[in-house]
Amino acid sequence: MTSPHADLPDTQLPDTDIAFIGGGNMARSLIAGLLRRGMAATRIHVAEPVAALREALAQDFGVHTYDAAEAAAGHAGLWLMAVKPQVMRTVCEALRPIAAARQPVVASIAAGITAAQLERWLGGNQAIVRAMPNTPALLGAGVTGLFANPQVSAAQRAQTEQLLASAGRTVWIDDEARMDAVTAVSGSGPAYVFLLAEAMEAAALEQGLPAEAARTLVLETVLGAARMLTEAGEAPAELRRRVTSPGGTTQAAIETFQAGGFEALTAKAIDAAAKRGKELSAAND
């Protein structure tokens, strides 16, 4: 079962300091969202080993920055783990003494790393939230799937949601086994849309359209279709039916897609992404 939530009001912010372990693009987008909603920069602590990135974070946002994860984590009750899956175990094990002392809620955006793995690496009995945002979060237009282990209290659940809502909407997933599906559908999903746009633009050029016109037509079509999907309140199948006149140009295109196994190929691609998430978990255990 899932539970969708719209963006939280701007007045709702985590009532604890936040430590970002990793200062890459997703961390930057979340920090920017928190500051836009009124969180004080002094309550945000970022660990980033790359000096240039660390200096940019301090200059752009005025947040506290550190070169070591332990230094940032010691100041916060909510940790956002934004490091690569391949190094997550090493980082967590270094934070184990601080986790035992502070008992924070630990949110991770690493694909494929399970709550049980994170809890074990941090020393056990830890409140863990798995989060899977997607790249439109960089524009504040993302969506994040969330799963909380039993140690997460209602207050910690709210704090984590308030953090991730700064990047867009949130959806809670009750069964962690479905988080790989979240990764496959929404985490990787923007790339599927980009691939479709790429293919449409190439086809437009083959049809003789000028490059600038082809790019504008494709981008505005994708944007408009996305707005209709989110604003019209209709199922995708119904919207498709409405623009597909019998015997018309759209029907000719749709039938070609379907003859090529479009739906089955999409399902196969999402299944492959979900399986890869499981493989990442096993490879980094």
C-alpha cells in the first residue's frame, strides 16, 4: 500500500539540525529547497570530501561544511546519506559510534541499499528511512519514494518527509521489497522520458524539420503532455483515447508502437532496472 502526499506547507520544516553526508547535486537541491522554505543555514551541516564542492556549498548557501562525515553528523538529529552505494558501508561504519550516541533518524538515497544493511552497518537499533528521489528534484519538481523501518517514530517520519518534500512530492511505501520498483519507475524514469524525447527529435529531423523547430516541438509536446497528466485528473489511457481519432495520424503512430511491443518492452525495461537494484544491494553487502 502507498500513501501519496502533496508538497508540505512552507512552514513545515524539520525541527532538528540536518547533516548531509555527501554534498553532490541531490544534496544541493534539498539544501536549496530547505532554505527557500525558511530553514536557517546554520542548522544545516554538510560533509563533502572534495574541497571545491565543499567551498561552493559554503559560498552558495552559507551552510556549515566539513571534510569528514563524523564532524557533520555530530551536530544533527537527522542524517541524509547522499554517498554512492559502493562506499556506503565504509561511511556508515565510521559513523557507528556517533549513531549509537545520538540515535538520529538516518535517511539514505543510495539505490539498492536496504534498511537492514544500513542498520547493521551503523551498529543496530537505528531508525532508518530509505528514500528514492529522482532528478527533477533538482528543479523542486521531483517525487520521492520513502520506506521507514520499525524504529522510525512518527516524529522522525515527519522530519524525513519534511526534508524530502523540499524537492517535490513524496510517496510512502509500506513494503521495502517494493523500493526497487520505485527506483525502476521513478528514480530511473526521467531517463526513459529523455530517451523518448531524443528519439522523437531524431525522427523529426529525418522528416525534414529544422533542428530548432524539431527541438521546440518535442520539448513543448513533452511538457504539455506532462501537465495534462498531472492537472487533468484523468488516467493516462483516457487521455490517450481522447487524442486518438479512429483512422487518424495518432492511431497510425500508436499502432506502430504497439506492433513493436512498446508496452511489453517498457515492462521489461522497468523489471531490468528493479533487478539491478537488488544486485546493487547484494554487491555492496
